[in-house]
Amino acid sequence: MKKLKFLIPAFALVALTFAGCSDDDGDDDQPAVTKLALTDPAQAALTFVATSPEAQVITLDTDASTVTVEQVLAEGEEKAEWCVVTVQSATQIKVAPASNLTTAERTAKYRISAGTVTPVEFTVTQDFPEPEDATLSIDLEDSYGTYSFTASATGGEVTVTTVTTNAHLWTAEFCDFMGDPITDEDELPTYCTLKTSSGVNGDALIVNFLPNTQSLMQSGALVKISAGNAEPIQIWLNQDVPLATSLTVHDMDSWAELSTDLPVNFAKDATQTAKQEFGTESEGSFLVKVVTEGTSEVVAEPWLYAERDHMGNVTLYPETVNTGAERKLDVILVGENNKELFRMKVTQAGA
């Protein structure tokens, strides 16, 4: 939900003024103004509902006989025709916005002045109506209609996803696999809690994870995000095991242990159908990095797909058919403290 940011103030052309009665029009007969303040400081920020809002009256603590109200405009901003501000007396100002028929919150800022004392300001914020057809989306990629997120073993506050919706508010709660909220505290996940259980459009879902000191991945936590009448979204929250200090790589068929600097070869026309898989054993997790041959420099856009699955198996295959010369990359498996634990030397034949 966007908020207007007021920059260098520029005053509206028309000021609303109330002048008290006087037998003499001379300025010298007008007493000096010594005080100007809101009777209730909370009225510095007025809020209104979207539809048929009731007017509100600001009361002033002042000894002025004349006050003016001017809208403070941001550079390039137009006057807020939707909000009518009327000076009823030197101590009362009526604020009456029209119904908001737009799809966004709207805000206006005003300044009250009297004599030479410091002016006071107030803002008017009006809600927007709840959309009839709410939308809801997140920035995670789904896999066959299922969303999942895996946090690192170190834990802490983790941003899971940004939530996009045209509804006023989105909420998040832990639920069971049927999507029903978990009400029994004993059934809540033990390794993570929700830091943000609600938000507005563009806010992030943040989850607190405890450090994972086990040798197994933490899993089973399911969080549901809801907004208006949109279809809710569910995300499985997992947590990786600590990074390994050593590992062994095995042939998937014979489970024979393989040596580092393992050569992996692909034909020039090989793609996903020619994938090669390797099993691993380790007391912890590890990262898979595609690097320039003979270095630890990660390749930004490699021609090679290389990832491990939740079982620790590593899969390799070329993303595209090789139409040029022979090409080479290395795949390294990295553990704790960024230590290289294993290297695969990958070659794809040239055309």
C-alpha cells in the first residue's frame, strides 16, 4: 500500500480563514497570538473509513481570533478535492472527506497558522474499499502447485517471501496439511515461529528459525497466507542441516566411493535426458557450485545444471546442446567455512 511522501512544502492557492468580530480593523488593535496547539495531539493524524465517512472536528488551544488552514502539497501533487476542510471558528476546524471509490489509500496534509507562532500540522488518511475480487501472490516459484522454502541451519530472522495483494491486509498462520489453523500450542512447529503474522501489499513474510543442531533436515511446518476472498497460499517451511566438514561421493548404481577431481563427460547433444546422478554421504549439508575450470569462481550463467536434492543426491546435465567447441566447467561441493569437499571436472564434447 503506497503512502504519499511529502517533499518541499508548497501551499495551496486558497486558504480557509476565520476572522473574529472587531470594532476596529486596524492590526495594531489585534492582540498578539501566543499559543496555537491541538487540544488533542492524536488529531494530528486523522483516519477515515472508505465509504460514507463521518466528518471530524479538530479543536485548537489558541488565543488567536483568526486561523488559516492550507494544504501542504508535495511537488507536483494536486489539491485534494476529495477532502473538504472548513474553518468553523478560531478553535474548531471541520474535516469531511468524500467516499473513496478508488482502489488505494489516499492522504492529504494540512497546516494551521495563526499570527507569528509556530504552525501546527495534521494529516488526513482515508482507507479504500475492500476489493470484490481480491488477488494474492508471492515471489516463490511453485513446484506442481506446491510452495516450499528451505532456511539455512544457522537460523535467525529469515525473509521467506514478499506478499502481493490488492486486499487491505494479509495474514499468516501455521496450519495442518488440510489447511486448518493449528490452535493447540503443542502441535505448533518447534524449530520456527512467525515474526510477521500480518502485513499489507509488498510486506515480507519473516520467520524466526532456531539454529539446527541436528543431522537431519527440519520439515513439516506449513504456513498459510490469506487475503480477502483470494485463494489462500500455503508454504512448506524447511530448515537445512548444518554444513558438513567432510563427505563421500558414490556411484548411484554400485554405490562405489568416488575420488575427487572426478571426470564427468557429456556428448555434444546431451541435455536433461542425459543427466548423471551421484549419491553422497555426509554429517551435514553442503552447497553445490558451478565454477570456472580449475578455480572457485562461480559462473553467473553456466551452461550446466548442477543441484542436490533433499536426499543429498547431486544431479548434473547440460542446459543446452553444444553447438560450438568443447566446453568445460567444474562443480564443487562446499561445506562448513566454505571448504571445498569434492570437485567434479565436467566436459561436454564440441560440435
